[in-house]
Amino acid sequence: MNGRIAQNQELILAVMNGLRESSNADYVLCVPYPYLGQAQSLLHGSNLAWGAQNVCANETVALTGAVSAYMLADYGCSYVIVGHSERRIQFHETDDTAATRFSAAEKAGLIPIFCMGESVEERDSDWTEYIVGRQIDSIIRRFGAEVLDKAVLAYEPLWAVGTDIAATPEQAQKVHKFIRDRIAKCDATIAKNVRILYGGSLNASNAAALFAMPDIDGGLVGRCSLDAKAFVDICKSAN
């Protein structure tokens, strides 16, 4: 829930300029709903895509204040974040409602960025694989592994989000490999090709080491996305 029109323009233009010559990775800016038009206007024709931070599972119903996937598509969105930890915790979204919104996004032609992760209590109780497995299974169980073919997954341990304590490359790699192996039990080809991002206190100092891990395909950037130089440096590590 960041941004103002003038600040957005300054930030987006700085990111565009910083990544103008970087073409070996995909870059996406996910903005709050009111600024989708601004993002579309500034980013159209650039090497950056844009998307939203959440979406409603319904298409057209009497649901005041909700935004459907087709509305996002009208603003040229390519991506939408689904199941982010802050949505799950503060808005009581569940595995099933996240899975339903994942499906709605795909039906509208959007690429969902599906977030998963465990709390510090769950990690300390050695429940990480149970929690993350349950979250990815909420999609596979209802829609089949084939729907992951065009999706992006993101592992964001809750204990690392906004804490300045990122998972180590080895910790993150272990969970990313678990996710990939879980999918491989259903479809080895999709498991090999699906992109799995890391999120949680990702910054310019730790990005390269995390991205060097074999099963980490990029980053879901939080606070550092509000700092053009920090964000561009992370993107260049991916590039």
C-alpha cells in the first residue's frame, strides 16, 4: 500500500532507465489498483511488464469494492500476485480461496504469482514442508499440475518478510527443491520448467547468492522495490 502519482512516475522511470539494456530476465512491477492506468501508460512498449497485487475470484457479481481478473486485463496486466502472506494473515485468506483466485487469473489470461511460506513457529516446529506442501497442493488437488505450466510460484517465508533476516541460500534452496519435487510427482516436465521465486528480505547484497541456487529462478521483491537503485541492482543479478 505504497505510492503516489508523482513518486510512482519517478520510481518507474528510474527502473525503466536502469533496466533498458537488460534483456536476459523478465521484470514485472505489481502496483496498487489505483495506479494501474499510470503503470500501463509509462511501461507500454518497455521491457517491463506490469500487474496487480491481488484479484477477486469472481468475474461479474454484486461485490462492491472487488476487482476481477478481467478488469486487470483491461489495464494490460500480465501478472497478478495471489496468496501473499500479508493477504493470508491480515485478510484471513485461505489456501482454497488463494487457489480459486489463481484459477480466475489464469482464465483471464493473466500469469498468477502464487505465494507460499511458513511462519517462524511452523519453521521451528519443522512444519515447513507440511505447510508449503499443503499450499501448493491446494492448486494441484483442485485443478491439476498442468495449470502450473504458465504460472510463477514464490516461496516467501513469513519469518523473513520485512524482518531483514533473509533465508540463507541453502535454506531457500531446500524449500524450492521440495516444491519442485512435489510438482514432479505429478508432472516432471512442468516441475523442471516452472519458475519459483524467492521473497523475504531480498536485497542487492544477497540476491546474487540466492539466484545462484539451482532451484531459485528469481525474486519477489518487497521493500527494495520502492528504491529504484536497489531494485535495479537485484534485477541485474537476475539478468
